[in-house]
Amino acid sequence: MTETGIGAAVRRTEDQRFLTGNGNYTDDINVFGQTYAAFVRSPHAHAKINGINSTAAAAADGVVAILTGEELAADGVGPLICGWNIAGKNGVEAHNSPVHHALAMGKVNYVGDHVALVVAETQAQADSAAEMVEVDYEELPAVIGTGKALNHATTIHEEAPGNMCYDWEIGDASATDAAFANAAHTTTIEIVNNRVIPNAMEPRACLAQFNKGTGDWTLHVTSQNPHVHRLVMSAFNGVAPEHKLRVIAPDVGGGFGSKIFIYAEEVVCTWATRKVGRPIKWTAKRSESFLCDAHGRDHVSKAELALDADGKFLGLRVNTKANLGSYLSTFASAVPTYMYATLLAGTYTTPAIYCDVQGVFTNTAPVDAYRGAGRPEATYLLERVVETAAREMNIDPADLRRRNYIQPDAFPYQTPVVHQYDIGDYGASLDKACDMADVGGFAARRADSESRGKRRGLGYSSYIEACGIAPSAAVGALGGGVGLWESADIRFNATGSVTVMTGTHNHGQGHETAFAQVISEKLGVPIENIEIVEGDTDKGPFGMGTYGSRSIAVGGSAIVKAADKIVEKGKKIAAHCLEAAEDDIEFAGGNFTVAGTDKVMNIAEVAFTAYVPHNYPEGVEPGLHEQAFYDPLNFSFPAGVHICEVEIDPTTGETEIVNYTAVDDFGTIINPMIVEGQVHGGIGQGVGQAMLEGANYDENGQLVTGSYMDYTMPRADNLPNFNVGTTSTPSPLNPLGVKGAGEAGAIASPPAVINAITDACGGAMIDMPATQEKVWQACQAAE
Amino acid sequence: MPTVSMTVNGKAVSADVESRTLLVHYIRDHIGLTGTHVGCDTSQCGACVVHVNGKSVKSCSTLAVQAEGADVTTIEGLASGEELHPMQAAFKENHGLQCGFCTPGMVMSAVDLANNMKNLDEATIREQLDGNICRCTGYHNIVKSIKDGAERMGG
């Protein structure tokens, strides 16, 4: 390992600009002649619009334009789309897909829904004028509550009878029924996965410009995937042809899924900038982020686990109602289906699994992928039912898991629910986690807590997830509308420095550093001579962005593939210059060497020769610039064990996490410092969901947790330090052996926390978030 | 519109702004220093923290006119040329930032904390950091950074 190569804890290149206030976020960018946007938003969850009167608003100071859905439609701008079709039970080929107008057409379907755009000279003028727009609403009853939406007296969309988007199933129902018929014990739980709001610290923003001279648009936008924004906005919304639309996602202040999606604001502003002839900037206020960013999770489920007398899992049956919100967001349909139920085997050999999911519409913000996206929901359900079964059968919960693990010699392992796991050693992670968490000393610690009038609990979570989504053909076969390859473009400059362009996007993950480490390792170039360029459709070749922990597994593989091509071409040039046969050239540490001699040429010299090809091999093109596209062979499958230990004061319900241990198998790790940081952050969000966070709508559809005064974000004093370790079974299916590390913490932690709290409370069921009041109630019941 | 003048990062600045202009918008939109961020609209997140006359202030809950004549330091004014302030250096060394958006406010709060309290322990740092929200790091490395930074500052 070199000091800057794969496996080194290199300090981050990008930190210098962030630490000195020189980051370049969308709202930091201003252009000459810029105007400001404000959206008129629905104050009602469900209402007809009988008319919009903007006469007074249009006459207000500084107002440039007020535009509505009628004008948007008249210009042929298409509705917002969902890019994943879910076929249903009984041969239903397509899910119900209500039209989602970027600006409302006669009806609004959630609080915050977009009614009109106001463009003005200043932000204050735009905000004031937006309040002056008079909208004649006729209120309709709101459909609220994940479990109450189906066949509600009110139907939100004509296209979705009974408020059903789809009724979908996976697995073998009859084999699962047979497993239950033979079971010695059955554990049943009813469980809620609480709705959360992503809350990246940078609010969403966009700056749209149209150049009359060239007929080109430039859109700066807070996006995790600028090429996907360009593709959808041209192919489906039709606001600009793909080759005339440049999408730039500059520094982006966190995403967690919420900045994948193509939202109304950027579509409307890109359309409107040409119409008004001025650049338009929109920046969300935090209250708008709460109302209109896609929310996450929101499942109501019943899970049944069948076990034999020894605790071997025989079958798992699950029904889930998944709240999709008022409209389908960009990838919403896939999250509670293919991103969720395909993970229900977990790390276990359960031979028969059946799950059906009803996706439902409600008068709430759209729900889509949030850190983990379906996998946290699967892990939470599975690890809660497994822990409950251990309690009911009086089997040690670690032991019960160990009895059911897929063994290291069983890979590749085909689960009953689509996935074929490539590699893993779940027992190794469990052993290490138990050791690090000192599970052996827990009984003594519990006795000590009890002697002080406290309660103590220990909770496990043995998770697996599917990252690096996914072979394009598989995505297509399951209804996905895109390919999920990634690209890389490696350009040596004549002076020996390297520019690497790739289609993933860095919004906190440290790509500028980790990808440079891969290049430094593979090509022997000093890290300070490597520039990683992302986030601009005019620079990178093409790409699908960053989500689902895909950047290193898919994007990193594309980089390796392009680097291999560089070496291949470099060998031809070096062979010519060193007067040797190409087969005799070896490459290592940045040097091309004639095998068995001291004849050597550095890759920087090769690059110079490629651009100044005076003495050059015949038939070889000048230049040292290679591109690769990589389509993954499979998902990757990070897995691990998290153990949470809590101490509770039963007189107040105050819960303290006294130890949190995470052992994760991410395969090869490029930068352990960055990976640890990703795990910390994921656990922080997972603990937030488990103990603090919850998006609540009242019965009228008003979001009552719409600010940081009401929605409990984890703060420094809500979280402990984390005890983090790893095991490693490198993936055999990608060239780096990597798996992806961005979401594991958020996937693994909620069940670990709740299993610990319920253990402390004598096994009572507690739904997330386990607030102080709920924990106090559970303690009272236990005592 | 009143003319509001102050010293920002050692430089005299002046701008004609509406009376209702917040200090954060004065700094970002009129002085052009965009390192100070706006992350919320309820004075909770702390992304906008700057120092006014040496004390940390949420610039989203201060009017620009209230800072008339004040000595203001923003994140851009912390380093000496290319050399990072010890707190900035500690954040880099300890991976105390990911997306970077909360970072300016976090660092400005941390410097004020280290100036005001000596021998900072973990629990104190966590408690004192209540006014700054980070969504990326789970705070683990921020707490570590602040402890290290405070020590580097001589605390």
C-alpha cells in the first residue's frame, strides 16, 4: 500500500475549499440580470382550484412574470414522471400512474403542491407577490394514513381507483404456506416504519439560464445525478433538447436520496427562463424543504416468521402497505418493491418467502428513496421479527442468527427473492461485533444498571444490503426505465497530470479523494497531479449519478477499466520508444519497464510522447485519453452486524445509548477514514429515525412537523461515539473487490436501537421513533 | 435605504440595504462572501454562524443594521493566507466534514467555544454544539475535531 493508494486514510482534497468558505453551492452562484422565483403553494392537502387571480400580484413592485400550469401545458411541457414500472399481481402489467403536473391543473393534492410561479427582481418581491396571488380553492376531504388509504371514501386520482398504485407480490406463496403448516413456532409482529424527512443541510436550489445566441440552456441544480436530470427534462418534460441543455450540479450539500429526483421547481424554472428572457434562481426555504422534498420510508407491515423446534427459519410471510404520497416521484415505485422485498432473506437461509405490497396514494408529499431506500425497511422488519422470535423461544438472539446464517462456503447463494449473493462471512462479523461490544460482560453491566434503578438492554441487527445497482438488463427486466452503468474518462495531459471525468456525483462522499487514490494506485501518478471532475454534463461523458452506494462499485469499476486502457496504450508507446516488443513491457508504480532490464519510461513521459508524437509507433493514434463504460455484473452485498446497548431511566423514559458497535464487511476499502465517516453518518440518521424523527400529518393533511422547531433532528448531544470495525470478503464481481458503504449505517441501526430498547423494557413492542414518552410508557407497563 | 457599514474580515465594507436585511444576506448578497450559509428559517441549524465583535452570532437572526460599525469575522477570514486556522486544520485532520455545508457555521461555533471554555471534554462539546446541525457525520468526527482544534488553539 502506498501513502496515497488504495487503503490509505488520505485526508480529503475537497476539504480545503469547504473549510475556508470557498465551496461553490448552487445558491452561491449569481449571474448578471438574474431574477428570483417564488412558488405559490397549496395550503390545502386536497382541493379543487376554481380559479387563480394574479392581477394584483402581477402589478406588485418588481414582479417580472406570474406563470401557471395552463401556460406550462400550452407550451407543451410534459408532466413529471416515475421511471420504474411495477407490474402487479394477476398479470397486471403496469402500475396506476396519475398525471403529475409540474404546476397544478385544476387540483392540488398535498400541502405545498405547486400552483404558480412568481418571478421578480428580488427574492423579497417574489415572496411578497406570491402571497398576493389569489387562488380560489374548494377543499376536498384529505386521505391521510398509510393504513387507511386503500378504498378510502375519497379517491385522490381517477387513474388510481381505491387510491391503489399497485398490488405487487414476490416469492412463493404456496411454499411459504406449507412452511407455516410445518412450523413448531410462529412469530407474528405488526410494525410501522416511520415516515422521515431527509433534511440535507443545503436546501434544494436551481439557477436556470437561456442563451438566446446559441439557443442553449444552462441549469445549475442541487442534483445527485445531473445527467439523469438532463435526460428526463429533455426526453419526458421536453423543456429543452438534450444536446442543448447543460446541467451542472456544483458542490451539493448532502443528498441522502432527496436530490436524485427531478422536481417541479427545476423543470418550471428551466421552462420559464426562456419565456421571461432572464436567468431565474430559486432556493428552497427550509419550510419548503419539509413540505416538498420527497420524504422517506412510511410502511405499515405485518410479518410472520415460521421456525422449527431448533429455531431454524422455515418461512417468512410479509404484507406491507407503502405510502407513496400524493404522486409518484422519480423512482418511488421501485423503493417498496424491488429495493425492499428482495432483501427479506437477509443473511439467512429461510427457504420460503412471500411478500405482497400495496403501494397507496395519500394527500402527502411524494415518498421516494431516502438513505438505504427499501433496504432499511426490510432490515428493520426482519431483524425485529427475528429478535422477537428469539425472545419467544428463549434462544439467545445472537445464537438464533448464527443457526440461520448462510455459511461462507455456500456462495454464490440464490435467495428465494431474486438476489444471488456473491460472497460473505456473516458469522465473522457477528463474532467480531460481540467481541468489540463485550457482549460477555453485558449481564454484569445490566446488574449494575439495575442496582442503580436503571434498565439496560442489548439489541442486535444483522443486515445485508444490495448496492451498486445494477446490471442494466436486470433493471430493465424488473421495470426500470434506465440503464445503470457508469462511465469514466481519463485524460492525461501533456505535462503528465491527469483529469478524470465520471458520471457519479460527490455530495459529501469524498470522491475527489477516493477516486484519485484509485488512479494513483493504478497508474502511479502522484495524487496532487490528479483532478476528479464530476457534476457537469458538458464535461463528463455521461453517467447515472450517485445513489444506492453505487459510486465506487460501479463508477470505480469504470475508472479501473479506463485506467487499464491507458496502460494498454502506454505499453505500445513505451515499447516503441524503448525498442522492445510490446509483450515485454511491464507496468508498475507508474513505470513502463522492459522486463528483466533497467530500461524504463515513466507514464508522464509516455503521456508527453503521446501528445508530441515525433518518435511514435506506426498505426497508434496520438494522445493518451481513454474512456470506459462499465455495466455491473450484479449488485454488491455489504453486510454486517451492529450491536446497540442502552441504559434507560424508567422514571423518565430517558434513553442513553451507552455503546454502539458496528462491524461491516465492505470488501476492499479505498479510504478507511472516509468509510468510517460514512458509517458514522448513516448510524446518526438511523438513530434519528429510531429515537427522534417522524413526519406527522394531522387528519387534514397539514404537516405538523414542518420546521426544526417541530421535527427532531439528531444533535450532537443525542448521539454517542461509535465503535466501528470491519471484516472483509472482497466482491469477486468487480475489479476493485468493493461493495459500497454509504447506506449501511442507516440500514443497520434502527433495529439495533429498537431491539436494545425493547430488551430493556421487558420485550414490549415500541414503534419508532422510541420517544421518551413511549419508552416511559413501556417501562411503566413492565414494572 | 440605510447605508450599513462594518468591518468584515479586517476590511471596511459598506452597502445600501433595506432595513429588514438580515446580516447573513448582507454578507452573502451585498459583500459577496458566500461561505456563510443559510440552512433553515428558524435559527436552528447554525450554518450561518459568524463572529460579531469576537462572539459567535447566528447571522440569520441578526439584522445587518444591528451590526453597524461592528467587527465581523466570517469563515473566509479565519485562515492566515494559505495556512488554516488550527480549528480548520483539526476538522481536516479528523474528517470533521463531509458535504461541507454546515462546516462554516460549525467551525465558527467551535472557535468561539474553544475561546470561551478551556479543557473541553466530549460531553461539554456535545452539549455546547446544540445550536449547530449536521446531517452527514453523526457528529462523531466533529466532536473529535473540536477537541483536537481546541488543544491546537492552546486550550
